[in-house]
Amino acid sequence: MNKIAARCIMCGKTYEVAEDHKDYPKLSQAKDAVFVCDRCNYKVRYESEEKQKPKKPM
Ligand SMILES: [Zn+2]
């Protein structure tokens, strides 16, 4: 399986993205394509969901 090295724009770590990863086509086409690793992706999603939640009445 082919792999490509991609650096996460959020944590700066370099990851090997395998062929079956959803971002692989994008990364293999453009070397400067933006990549966010799974961990940061999850974190961002979690934080944005937290912001969207209505505040609980006290
Ligand atoms: Zn990251």
C-alpha cells in the first residue's frame, strides 16, 4: 500500500497517510494540501460542537 508523508497544520507532527485514507487523493495531488490529523480533527470537531450547544439554564 502506498503511503504519503503529510504534516498536520495544527500539531505540526508528520504522519504517514495510507492509500485508503480519505485525505490521500488530495494530498497526493497537491503537496501543499492542508492536512489535519485524526486527533486534531476530533479535537476541532469536539470543540465546535461544544460551542454550538445551547447553554443550559441554571
Ligand atoms: Zn494534529
